[in-house]
Amino acid sequence: MKLERLRGPTCGSPFPVYEDLVARLLSAHAPRAADGGGTRDPAVAHVLATCAGYAYADAATVAMLAGRLGLGDAGCVGITQVVDAMFIFSTAYLVQSHCGRVVVLCYRGTEAMNLGNWLGDADVGPESIALGGEELGVHAGFYRNVRTTRWTVLEELARALDGRSLLDPTRRVEHPLEALYVTGHSLGGAMALLFALSVVGSADHSALADRLRAVYTFGQPMAVVEPVPEIAREVGRAVFRHILPRDVIPALPPVRWGPFAHVGREYRYDGRGWQCAATPVAQLESVREIPRAVRALVDDARRRAGSRYTMDRHLPQHYIAALRPENRVTEYGDHG
């Protein structure tokens, strides 16, 4: 297992994107919100989409982007475990605010050129996890990737709960962990959801579960099996899933591979903004749509526009762009 610890920069003008980011993350999704998860926060969605998108890079990049967004001088821990023969390609980053009050956990999604990663996505299983005295069926490949780095992630979060620095565990920070956010794009979103479910479902991690503010995912495939127990749906009140039009991944796994379902609130982009969907996206009926969506990625603009699905819409940069508020600069310091 590879473990990296880096300090993020404190960036000058035109950064940070959000001057008051720590305060925003602390105030969003109040622990005692009447609906169990609070209201979706557009700034939080943009910040976490950016973290999720750059989780495909290295720890230095994640730390740099966190600093640009508003988590200046933050501690960043990168955790990576690869076991090719078991289709395990698990990478997680934890970003701890300089004061210690906020931690963002972001999971890397499927690596585009990694065949083993794609094969793991196809290993649906299922497995099961204990959730409040009930069993929840989950996607085996996704959950195996969560499990292989889960204990190391939990050890780091235990340090944050104890008020220790993730950059230097021998040193204390100003405050212990108060707000935990979990995020990911694609496979990373599925891993974020499964991690949150595993924490909430375990009495051993009640202190951490109390500090879990929200899970934000982007282009996330389905990760749990029908029937979904009520406790998982309750956890879903703190889950905010984002889907761009014609992104095929949220409709996977296909029906032929088993009865999978989404949990959490689903937001779809309609060109003007993000609207909460009354019902979640359904499983893909025909497996044939998958190669068609991949082929559409390299089609010309006219043919791509006519495709029902295209992998182009799944790319993380499109989620980041669609979620950026008009009055904020991009992660590059311009207005796009």
C-alpha cells in the first residue's frame, strides 16, 4: 500500500475560489436537519465535483486544487492499493482543513486506460454488508475496492477525530473533526456511497457517522442491490447524486446483470440548472447501449448529438463545468 502526506498551498489572487470555504462546509448540511441530510448546496457541489475530478491525479495535484478552492495550507493524504489479479485499483485522498474541523474524503473513479479497473467494474457479485441489523447486497467489485483501503482511511479519520494533523500525526491541530464530506466521480462515487453505508452501519464508528455531513457523487453507477432496506434509504437522505444528460454510467449495471438500484437524491442537469428528479434513473435495458455510447465518444459532433448516450458526457470536466456557479472563477483562475 502506498501512503503519501503533503501540505496544500495557500494560493494568491485570483484564488481562492471560495474565501469562506471552511465556514461554508461547516454550515452546510447541519447535523440536525429535519430531512436528515439538509439541502443540496451548490458551492459544496462545485467544490466536491472538482475534488472528485482531480482525484484521478496524484496527491500533489489534489492538495494544490484544494488550496485553490479555499482549503489553503491543508493536509492531504493519498492512499493507494493495487492488486491486479483481484481487479483492485483503489485510491482515496483525504484533505484536512488547516484548522482540522473539516475533512473531505474523495475516491478515484475508473481509470480510462486501465483494463483491470474496467473488469472490476463488471464483477457485480453481489457481496453483502451488515447495515443496522440487516443485510444489504452490494456490487462486489466496487465494495472490494472500498474494503482494501477502508481500514487505512478509518485510521486517518480516527486521527482527525482525535484532533491530530493528517500531515504530521505527531502534531495536533486547532480543532478535532466536525464535518466529514465524502465524494467521487463514476466508480469513485459508488465507493463513496459504500464507504458511507459501511460507516453508518457499524456501531464501532458512531462518532464518525455523527460527523458525516453528506455524500456528493457525480456520474455514479448503481452500487446496491434490490431490495434496499429502509436504513439504507435513510442514509440516502444525505446522498446527493448528480447526472448529466446522456451519461450512460448512472444507468449501469444493466438489467441483465441483476436488480440494482440507486439510493439518495438525484439531480439532473437540464441546461439551465440542476433539478431534483422525482424518480431515479432506471437500469439500462440493453447491453448494446454500452458499446454505442463508447463509439459515440469518437463520433463527429452531429452524430454524437443524436446519440441516446455518449461516454463524452461522463467525463469529469463536464460535471465540474456544469456545477461551477457563474460568479466563480474556474480551478484554473479564469471564467472558462
